[in-house]
Amino acid sequence: MAGLDKNTPTPTEIKLHQQSRYMEIAFNDGSRFNLPYELLRVYSPSAEVRGHGPGQEVLQVGKQNVEITGIEPVGSYAVQPIFSDGHDTGIFSWDYLYELGMSQDTLWARYLERMAEAGAARTPIPGFDDRPKSK
């Protein structure tokens, strides 16, 4: 992962809003974003979601009700959220969180389009999330 350059805005505040399921993040350039947990989960920068190369992305389905149960700092450049579905391998750098905030509307529309094309649901399938999690 590329390091931050000196022009990358850095967070001044990160709050998790559990009831409404979004991360509020403020940056030192004055930007402030409310990123839904579902958006963070489906655009996780992990290999599990992105695959190991172009065209290998894995569509994440049934994540409408996902929560962030914890968040860990990674050095001074990123955070690693722990999601309620067991996903905990995505490291979100400051520049990636900023990019998600700036592109949120476009990314959300793309996600909904991909879900529709796949005939997939944002809502969890009953019993599906009750399965043991693989690591």
C-alpha cells in the first residue's frame, strides 16, 4: 500500500454512530463525511472483497444491516474496522477514507447497479449470517 503524501488530508475526528450505522469522519481540510457501514463493508480494501487483481472483485451481498463492532488504529495512517459479519481484514488508509467520502454518491450508485445486475439483495438472507465464520 502506498504511503500518504504530504497533501493527503488527515482525520481530526472519527465517530461511530451505531444506531444509524455510519462513520462520521472529519478531515483537517474541513471536509466531513458520513460513511454508511454498508458502504465501508462493500468497498473494503481487503483481498476478500477486491480480489487479487482487476476483474476479481467479489460482490458483497446482504450487508444492509452490518455494524462496526470495533475499530483499531493502524500506525498513523489508517484504521481497521471489525464488522459484525466477522470481516476484519480491510485496512482503510486516510486517503482511501477520503476518496470514499468524496466519491460516496457514485460508489453507492455503482453498488446498487451491480446488485441489481446480479439479482442480489442488500438484506441478509435469514439463517445465512448464523453460519460459522471462516478466517
